[in-house]
Amino acid sequence: TAGAVSSSDGGLILDVASPDIRIPTMGCQAIDMLFAIDSSGSMAAERNALAAVGAFTQVIATLEGLNGGGIEFRIGVTTSNDHGFLVPPGWAEPDPWFDSQVMTELEIANAFNGAVGQVGTLGDPPVGCEHVLTSATNLVDGDPSGFVRPDALLVLVLLTDVDDYGAYDQQGGNTCGIGCATPPPPLADLYDALVAVKGGAPEGVAAVVVAGDPGVLDGLNFCNQPGSCGCMDVLPGFTDCEIFQATRLYDFTGMLGVNGYAADLCAGAASVPTAVETALTDSIELACQGYEPEG
């Protein structure tokens, strides 16, 4: 059986897996998981909660156990603003991702923590220009690094407190007349690009969104942008919201059918790793079981 050691935050983590590793006989045997994380200062608590070594070790254990166990996986980290793959300081490995075939669970958790720490050093994206879905798609579409394998299920994990180039973030899309000058790509184009990355197999693409639920309106901020939660007067007559509706992102998960999963970020920063684990055991488990790559 696998050993157990104490993590830096006092919890137990699993050590290297036992020699008699199980290998799935049906469905996917490998998963390529790319985390696209909002680099805005407002997302610091959520980033820290997900990247905490103890919490992310549990995410890794859940991932490895999908489809009966023995899943080979690699994990990449990117931002909401096309910064490419991020790695921890001092990273000396040849690939800019974290591979279960060459790293232990603890090594991956520590590397993920270090990479996510780099997200916060990049500064806020231009006003209204956060785009976790578009950024992730841009990275894997034509990526020369070899992160996406032909036989692996591609899973995007998208964490943000705004929409992907949301309409209300566009210049002219709100009463303040502020926002991003970059128009949002049609969701169908992003979907088609991801399917093309997987050789034309839509069942090879899955996504987990943790963002503001567009079905919940807590209020409008001072620019009449719709918030899912945390809308309050920060000054007399000056309302702002903590988390905004992510209509495009939720719609994208709907396009993926059973391969798409959405969780409401309004549940709080501490809920983020739990939301990812739940998505894995719910939607991604089914996606993995249903994906039979050629060969």
C-alpha cells in the first residue's frame, strides 16, 4: 500500500503509489489537466486555497483514482492573460508541466503551489480583459511543447471571478464606457479549436469552471455590471460586487454536455479545491470512462 507522510500544514498526504499500480482497461488511461487561473489581485484568496499543498494533494489523489485508478496525468498552469505555462521558481525540468510518471504526488503538489504563486506576480490584466477560457485555448492550440497527448483526455480547469471577455467587460458594454478593447471570440470557435486539438474528437475535451453563477443576480455595480454575489455599497451611492456573472463560461460547460462542470465561486475561497474534487468524481469521471482514443 502507499505510505503516508505529514504535509507542511499538518494533514496527511499519500506517498508514492504501490508497485502494483492499476491500469484502466476501458475509457481513458491518461489525463492532461490545464489550470487557467485569474491573475487579478481580487483572486488571491482563491488561488491560495486551491494551491495549498495539503488541499491540492487531495485533488491529485482524486485525479489519480479516476476510472478505477492508475490514471497517468500531467498538470499545467497558466493565467487569464496568455502568459503561457507557469512553473515554480528554480524549475530545472525540461517540460513546463508536472508529470505523474516522473514526480511523486507531493512533488507535484509543491510544484503546483510554486507555479500558482507566480500567477500573482504578473499583475492584474487590463480592465475587463481577463479570459481564462480563451487563454487556455490559445495555449493548447498549436502548442509545440507536447503537453496535449493524443491518447489523453484534455481537461481545462477555469478559475475566475469574472466572465471570459464578458459582454459587460467590453468597452460600451456597461454604463461607465470602460473595459477591454479585445472582442471575445465566439464560444463555437473556441470549442472547435479544442476539438481540433483532440483530433476532431469532442469527447476528448472536458472543462471545469469555478466562477460566478449567471443564474444568480445579487445586484449591479456602479457600471451596471451584473454580480453573482458580494454586491454592496463601498461608498454612499457607489456599489461594487466581489464576483461577477460568468455567462460565457457557464454556457461553454453546457456545450460540452456531460464533459462540462460548473461550480459557483460564491461558495467561498475554501470551497475551490472541493469544487475541483467534486467535478473530478462527477463529470470528469464520466468523461474519462466515455473517452476511447484511437489506438
